[in-house]
Amino acid sequence: MLPNSYSASGVHLDAMEGLKDRIKGFAALTHGPEVLAGGSTFAGLYALSGFRQPVLVASTDGVGTKLKVAAQLGHFESIGQDLVSLNVNDILTKGARPLFFLDYIAFSKLDPQRMETLLRGIVWGCKETGCALIGGETAQMPGLYAGDDFDLAGFVVGAVERDQVIDGSQIAPGDLLVGIPSSGLHTNGYSLVRKVFGLDERPSALFQRFDELHHTLGEELLVRHRCYYPLLQPTLSLIKGLAHITGGGLPGKMPAILPPTVAAQFQTGSWEVPAIFRIVQRVGQISNEEMYRVFNMGLGMVAVCTEANVARLQAVVPDAHVVGRIIPRRDDAQVILG
């Protein structure tokens, strides 16, 4: 090895080219006729069809420090699925159908098995939502990332007819809040969770069992972020507003879909809060206010619809249930937990 070669700096071009070939093979599993040949070199090509007046809807996000838990347990399929789910959920709030997805993976040391399992999860997530994986970036950057650390981000583009965009503008007093349960923590609040259990200093805590859980703490922390698109897509015409409850919780996410003259009044206790939240609160001695500011607390999505449409929504989404209502706004608070 030459002293000033790229390999000597920690970047192995041949191995990276082999990884990129495997990525192309995985991505092809998600392609339909809309994905055009010739788009794999520098940029992906996607032929938009089937819309009268399409509005493109885009989102980007990552899985946060859930990555650290996945690395400690050596399990990456679920976070690949998470990456797709959380981004698709975001554009779903506008009523959009996901069209194509791109990923960004950066690391110091290439681990082919880890990359393959991660990409398998991304492909599974794309196939679940009918979304094509048409490109991305895989970068080896020793010096910026250390050891087994790596970074992961996703980008999704979808479309919705202009006259079917869900924007919350028609939300009015008397409308009901319909909660759709989360599968657990999803991908938010992991920095606090890791601090509460001391996972950086004591990763063995991931194998701890609690009476309220049916598996280890680590297994619970890797439960995948629920994808709501296949579930809610048939009901979108019934919905006035849709909020994906992620970082910031109900107080942080609900105001984004509400007109300034109304408030969302939640009836706490009207939905089941999964055991993991009670455990985190108890072990960490965290206040109720902080829990609701950080976590989804069992509600992954909240839909706003008229009372007349609730039964129709529940017929399609059996685990959806009324958790509150829209009221006139009386002060600065747009989210009331009572």
C-alpha cells in the first residue's frame, strides 16, 4: 500500500464499489415502470403519471440516536424500515402518496454485513408503501466518524392532487381528535432514554427485563416506527387535519395543523399509554409535562375529522379512537392536556 494512497487514509474504493453494486440490486426490487433506466449514475429518474394537478410533497429526516441502540445490539433491519416509515408518515399528513425515496449513509469503517441488513430494511420499508428506492449516497469518511459510528438520513418525495391537499384550514370547533396508536417510542426521545438507563456506560442494561414488558429493554427500544400510510390512505378524504406525533410530542406537533382560532383539547386517560413510557418515567423520575413534550405517549398519529366521519374512519382503522375535540382558542395554549 502506497503511503499516500486513498486506502492508506482509510477509504477503500474497491470495497465501496462492491457495496454500490449491491445497493443497485436491492433498489431494483422496489422499481416499477415509473423508474427510468439511465438514472442510476448521478441522479434517479422518475416519470410522474396518474395525477391531474399534482403537488409534490417532500420530507427528510433521520432516526436520531436510535442508531446507537441498533449499533450496540448489532441489529439494523428495523431502523432501515424506520427511516422510510417516519419520512412517509410526514408526507402522509398532507395526503400525499409516496413516489420515491433516497438514502444517505455515512460511516468510517465499512461493514458489509451491517450495510446489507440496513439496506434490506430500507427496501422492506419502500415495498410496504409502494415507494421506489431510486438513489442515495454512501460515503466512507474516516476522521469524521470514529469506530463503528455512522449516520443515516432519508429523503422522500410524494404527490397529491392540488384539491386533495390536507392543510388543516377547515378544522373548526366541534371536530373530534382521533388518535391512532403508536408502536412505542418510534424514533424520538432516545437521547433521554439512553441517559435514563445509562446505556453509554452500561450497555448490558439493554438485556434487562421489566415486568411490564414481554421482552428485553433492547428489543423494546428497537420496535419499529409504525408506518401509517397503508392504514390511513383509504380514509384521507374523511380527514381535515393529520399530525405525525414525533419529537415535541402533542404540544409540539399539533399546533402545526391547527388554524390560529382553535385549540386541541385532549382527554388524557382516553388512550392506552404503552408500558415503555411508564418505565422510562419511573426510572428517570421524569415529570408528566416533560414526558408529553418529548415522547408520543402512545399516539403516533392524530387525525381531525367531523363527528359524522368518525365511525367511517374507525371502520377502516379499528384501533383508532376519539381522544379529544377541537374547541375555540381562549389563550396562548393551542394544546390542552386534561
